[in-house]
Amino acid sequence: MKYTFIAFLFSTSIFYTAQQAAAQTTYLPHYTSKNGLASNNCYFILQDKKGFIWIATDNGLSRFDGTNFQNFTIEDGLPDTQILQMKEDNQGRIWFFALNGQLSYLKDGKFYNKDNDDLLRKLSLNTVIVSFLMDKSGRIWLGTNSNIIVCYDGKTIKKYVSPNTNDKFINAFIHEDEQGNIFAYSDQSVQKFDGKTFSLIKSQVQPLSYMTAINTANKSLLYLDKSGLKEFSRGKINNLISIPQNLIKNMSGYFYYDNKTKEVWIANANGAFALDKSGKTIQYLQDISVNQVIKDSNQNMWFATNVGIYMLPNLNNRLSIIDAESGLSSNVIKSITKDGKNRLWLGTDDAVIDVLTINNYQVSEIGLDDFKKYKTIKQLTFDSKNQSIYFSSDYGMGVFKNIYKSTGDVNYLKEANNSMFVIKHFSLGRNNDHLALALSSGVVFLADRTNNLNFNSLKYKEKEDFFKDRSYHVFYDRDDNLWFSNINGLSQFSDGKLIKHFEKHPLLTKRINDIQQLEDGTLILATDGYGLIFYKNNQITKQITQKDGLTNNICTKLFIKNGEIWVLTNKGVNKITNYPTKPSVANFDYGKDLLSDDINSLFIDDSTAYFATNKGLILFKYNNKNISRNLPKVYVTSIMKDSERLPINQSNFTFETGNNTILFTFSAVDFTTSDITYRYRLNENSAWVETRTRRLDFSSLQSGDYVFEVSAKSQNANWGPSAKISFTIKKHFWQSLWFLSILILLVAYIFYKVAVYITRKQKDKEQEQLLVKNKVLMLEQQALQAMMNPHFVFNVMNSIQHYINTQNTASANKVLTGFAKLIRKNLEICTKSYISLEEELEYLNLYLKLEKNRFGDKLKYVFSIDEEIDKEETFIPSMLLQPYVENAIWHGIMPKETGGEIHINFKLLDEHYLNIEIIDNGIGIENSLRDKKETHISKGMQLTKERLNLLGQIGAKPIHLNVTQNTTNGTTVSISIPLK
């Protein structure tokens, strides 16, 4: 057995000589250009008032929020890529001092330099600025590496030059004391400002350089001289901490003083050193040149080096490593457990078990005889009942008995037939001496592990003490019921009965890597891809997955301590608290470089968490009461509108309408985790939208008022306070109130004018129709008069007289009766605009009979009526046909010696029109007109034609009239009348 001692402290390591520095095992996260840093050569670190970490490098600036680096270069407004130093004034401006001597500052998200700021143009000195001070009057003082001191009082710029060759202002550090006196501490002199100029003074305050002096908030001066750290306050020098000369001589950068812990941190070419008043010295980053050390508002230490930046987390978040360099036999730790005497048992990958005494960090190595068989110790379990440690590899198992007396009493598991077996996992009965084994061939269990650590695979009885099928895990619960998982799923063996739980729940058919039990009897199942399953009373009561905060759904190990559930996944470590009331999942993201996919096992005691990894043993203190739970505050870091950068301090913007593209970038500062979730909305009444991105752009927004609101939360904590930016997109001119008012008035005016026009047109139309109707009435009266042709009346009367004179009383009575009927019918229809076809036919018959009586056989007439025509329901204009029939008789047939014939036809053209044809075989209308010496137009026909035109204007459909001569003789009158 080999014994070694580890020089180790959980949070710090005592350092006396360079050789002991190798015992430093505190983990410092390291950020380089691979993580997004602008450059690995870092000069200066500043934390601004919002909490962001700024890093000045030889390739521009980086701003770090704990998750992402945002880099800034000349394109963003820096005057040079090499930024040496930074300061933040009381107005919130961050000043940047470049190697080329140019000044710039950041205000409200915008960089200002000599090209866009008159002050910086005047302050262009072409010399390196080494110190910056804004005094209580608001004056800006600049110390340079040449013989110049500059003062800007808000109106004028004054430059002070020392005239003495041996008293120049080279590398001057500017300080203001409690009374407002201004001092310049340079490499060659100490001078005091009297209101007009600087004068030499004698002073015992002698800082080593401008890097070794700090202006404090209470106007005192902290500085390093050859003997150590001192404070100049109210005219007195106070010795704070003595510093060894070798550290003073090797200083390569700035120092930091922690007034709370009374520690000074020195940047050295060989690393960073922390010293307190007692002289205790702790070294970090051995053999790395450190340029600066600062402490942020969360008590984390930051180191600027030439290989990137390092962070030393605060005590609550600090991890430590014990590895082969610290005294372990190997860096690869596969398993871990703890015995009753506060000793950790660590299984390695070289057939060695290390026993680490936590109280003094003494390590003892226990080598196992069969290297090949026990090369990798995959499982260690403490048997408190028998004060033993059981261990297993893939191909064997053993037990150390009486471990408090000796570690030499080792007993190995044997198979009676020397058959080979592969162990996946084992479990010890809590209240008895049972031992269960999960083998590649199945599950077996031993009844007496203490006295009989062997088994005979040939004598096992299936379903009694052997369950076939490849198995993964076995577990004895507090009642010594055996639970196991195999290729089928989860099963339970209790009181001689096998219960196959996987048959009832599909989730229980998945591979289970670990099983643990809570105080209330709930089983927790770590699955291979389905997160955690909580199983109680034969029911799945809860499932926690990556959606609930797990780093991954592949869970490998579980550990329960004080009601808290620790989970190993293949992506990191999680802890679940407040189960079952309100489960909360936390991850340990600040150690993600170590606590990731290389973790093999874990052990949790009352104050410390231990993790067996491929990089050694990792441990950290966990104490929920001391861990700060501040909610992350989100800041809007830039606002871009159509590629134009806008001031971020302005809370309200107004944009013109159009295709606006508005880009918001924002960030929440949290150096303990990168698991940051954001949510945003554009209106207080709209739903939140969650996102992981830190950039949001909105394009083509509608006109209106918006409030961009964003907040953040880390892991499963509550949402932090919101950042709000209000902006208004102006309405289009046609959406403005004045335009809408004008438009409404215009529409109203147009509507009024249209209404007046329509009304006037309607009145005009009504008046026109009234005139038309009056004219129709006049034409009807004239038509009536025309129908009583004087020649016709005279001829009828002559006929009656002839019959009377010849004493042909019967004929006279007949003609007189017909004529009386005709006169009576004429009087009836003259009062109507439209009459039925039946009435029209009756009237025509009366008229034609009288004419026939006079002309005899010389006149013939025929009526042809379509059978589909309803004569009583079909209406035509009154006094329509008689003038054309009369014209056909007198001007068509009578001129012929042989007489003629008239055909009057009535037929339906379609469902809308009635067609009437009056066809005679007379001489023809054209021939009749040609033979007459004077142009004669039938008055009745002319009146009828005008009536038809007027009726067509009044009605919805026109009346069509067509008078044509037939081929050689005869005339056809065609009238198409809309059916009413």
C-alpha cells in the first residue's frame, strides 16, 4: 500500500514555494478566441455599471455577458484595434485608450471618436493615455506617457507641460484627494495643481508606476511601492499589506485590492497572487503572464492574460480538482463511494482503488491482483451493515471486509464452474445479506453475501433465483423488494412473485440505467433517452425531461440527498428540488467544461458534491442558502433602424411609415450559467414569445404604437425585470386624422352632389315621362280622331242612306247596328292605353265588316292566331292596328281592280314578345307612294308610330315596328310588342 498527501484546500491552496504551486487544483474557466474573444492577448478588464465584462485586446474590444462575446473593432467606431485601458465615468460613458493615442468612448450604445465628436477631435494627442480622472467638478484629466497632462473643463482644453527636464510628466497618474486637490504622480516627480499650473512637491507617496495606483470612491489613493500596499488618505499614509520583493519586482500589470476581504491581488509575469495582511499567499495561473486582476459585483475574480481571460468563481460556485498531479493514482475515476469514516473510495482504470481521507486529503492506493480482470472498477458500494466495500469490474467482483481495521481482507466472487460472466451492476439488500447481480445473461441473486460469495450458474432455477435475458440494473428498495431492468423493461421480484411492470406501461419498456428511491417510496428511474420517470403505487406519477430543464434525456446516474435528486446525464449535472410539490431543475453550467459528458459517477454528502470523471475527482461545496438567486436583468444593447444605430438610453422613438426594419439586440448578465431564456412581446396585451436568441428584427410593421419588452430567466428560475423600448410608426398620410376628415367631408360632398344629381335626374325623368304620357294621351286622342276617318264615316252614312232609299230596311239596320257598335267600341278603348287582344280582335272585326259591306267580294280578310296566345291575358297598346289595316285597304287593295286580301297574324316570338303581322296583296306601299304625285303620309300610321316610340321610352323594353313592301306587290307591317 502506498500513501501520499495532497496539498489541497477546497477553495484556496496555500502557497509557499514554486514547487508547492502544483497542488493548485481550483478550477478556473478559461475563455479564448475559440470561445469568441476578440484576441487571446488581453490587456485590461472592466466591469461596467450594468454588469458586462469588457476586455481590451490587441484586436479590439470584447463585451461578455457570461454566455456570449460581442466584439467591436474600427468598423464600430474604435480609433485603433489595440486598446490598452478603459474607464467608466459618472455619466455612464466608457472611455477607451488606444495604443495610437486616440480617445474614444461609448455612450448609449454608440461609439464616439474624433470623426464624429468635436471634443475627441480636440483631445487628439498622438500620445498614449495612461490615466484618466473625472474630478468632483466634472473636469476630465488625462495623464500620458509623454510630458503632457490635459484638462477639459467642459468648455476649454488646457495642456500642461513640465519645463524641467528631470521633472517631466512621464506616465503621470492623476489623483484627486478629499479636499479636491489634484496631484500628478509620474515616473520622475510628484506635482500638485494650484488652480493654474502644476508645481513640484515633496511627497513620500511614490507609486511604482501608473499601473500600481488606484483612485478609490472615497477619494483615497491606493498604491504599491517597494515595500507593499499602502493607502494615502486625508494626508496620511497607511500601510495595508507587506509584499515580498520578488513579487514586486516581477509585477507585469495592474493590481486589485479587495477592501472587504483585505486582500491584494497582484498581476505577475508568473501568474496572479493573492496576499492578505497575515502574509498568506495564494498563487493562480502559474507560469502565465497576467496583466490585470479585478473582482466583479458577484465576487468572481477575472484575470487578463496573454492567453485569454480566466475567471475564478466566487466561493459558492467554485470547483476543485484532485487528479494524478495532486496525488491520485490516475486521472480517470470510474466509480466513487464514501464509508462511515469520511473516506472516499475511488475506482480507477488501472486496477487500483484510491482511498481519500477528506479531513487531511491523505490518499492510500489499493492495488488489485488481477490487472486484466479488475482494470476498470465500474462500481463501488459501501455496506454499512457489515462495514465492507463491494467493488466490481466488467468481469469480476470483490469485497473489502473490516475496512476500518485493514484493507487486506479481500474476498472475490466466484462461479462454481469457473464460467465467465459479465457484470453490469449489483445491489445489496438493506435489511439482509442478499446480493443481486445484473449480468449480461440475466439477473441472479445470492442469499448470503457475507458468508457465501459464490454462485453456480448451472443450479439456478429460472423465475426463482434467476431471470434470463440481458439485464442492465438491479436495485433493492427499503423493503428489500428486488427491482431490475432488462431488455424487456422494468420488473419486480417480491415475496417469490415476479411482477412485470413493463406490460402495463409502455414507458417502462425503455432501457433503465439507474434506480433510486425517495422517502415516500417513489422510485426514480433514469432512462436512456426518456429522462426521469417517477413510479409509485404501480403508476407513473411524473416524467421530467429536457423540456423541463434536464441537460439531456439520456440519464446515467442518480443520487438522492436530503430530498434533492442529483442526476447525471451525458451532457452534464442536474439537481431537482421541491419534488413533488413544485419540481425545479437546476444545472451546474458554471462547471460545464468539467461537468459534461466525462462524468462516470457521483457521491453527495451534506456539504460537498463529488464527481468521478475522466479528468480526476471534481468537487464543490453546495449550500443553497449562500447561493445568490438574483434574477437576471436584461439590457437592450443596441437598436438599429434600417442600418442606423439609435441611442439605447432613449425610451421612445417615432419612425416614418414604410418598410421599416428595426433590430434589437439584448443581453442578460449571468456568469454562473449560459442557460438563459428570453421572452419578448410588442404589446402589453399580447402573449409572450420565448426565445434563445439575443437578436430580434421586425420588418414591415404596421403603423401604430408599440412597446418592445424583453425579460430573461436563468434555468428554471423566475423571470427577471423587463427592459422596455417604446416606438411609434407613423400612419400613412391617408391614415391620418386630417386626411380622414377631409376624405369624409369630400365623400359627403360627393354623396350630396350625386344625391342632388340623381334626385334632379329622377325629377327630370318623371317630368319627361309625364310629358311623354301627356303626349301619348294627345296622340291617343288624335289617333281616335284619325280612326274616325271622315271619308269612312261619310261612306258608311251613304250606305245607310242608300239602303233606306231603296227601302232595304234589313241591310240599313245591319249596317247601322255595326256602325253603332264600332262607335261604342271606339269610345271604350279611347280611355285605355292598353287593351286585351280579345278586345282588339273584336274592334277589328267590326271595322272590317263595315268595309266588307261596302266593297263586297273585292275585300277579303283572314285572322291567324297562335293557339298558345291567351287572348284575354295578352295586352297590346290600344288603337294600334286599325290605322294599318285601313291603310292596307285604301292604299293597297282598293287601287287594284281585282281587289285583294288581308292576313292579320298573331304569334309569340318568345316568352317576352308578341309579333303581329298585317300582310296585304295590294299594289305595295312603295308602288303606291311612287304612283302618287304628292307625298302622302297616313295620319293614323304616323300617329301610331309616334305613340309606339313614346311607349317604348316609358316601358322597360322597346316596341319594334317595321313596314316593308313584299317582293313585287303587297305590304307587310310587322309589330313586336313586349308582353306585359
